[in-house]
Amino acid sequence: MSNKELNYAEAIAEVEKIVGHLRSGELSVDELSSSVARATELIALCRSRLTATEVEVENLIKGESLNNEQ
């Protein structure tokens, strides 16, 4: 599944699944690198979505406080 199709909750769930596999020792050496790379991609996606949401919420709050001042 590409990152564009994932929402935040799905991306976090996939990261948690990868972490679970890492902790359990289920991954072979061959799978380790690709799993860590995928987790890194997903974490970047989550950070980006969190940052975008934070900016959006801040803008909404600023807009509300401007409307309340008028």
C-alpha cells in the first residue's frame, strides 16, 4: 500500500506492527532492512500529517480569536 492511500491511524498501526515484529525477533536479516526503511517512511508520513494538522488547528484558533475580537 502506498503512503498516499494511508491515513494517520493506518500508518501508526503499520509502524506498531513492524515494531512488534522487530521486538519478537520474527524478522530475518533480509527483512530487517526493508522493514526499518518502511517504518522510517511511515514515521515521516505521520510527522508530516501531524505538522499539517497542527498548522491547520493553529490557523483555526487564530481565526476564532480574530472573530471574537471584532
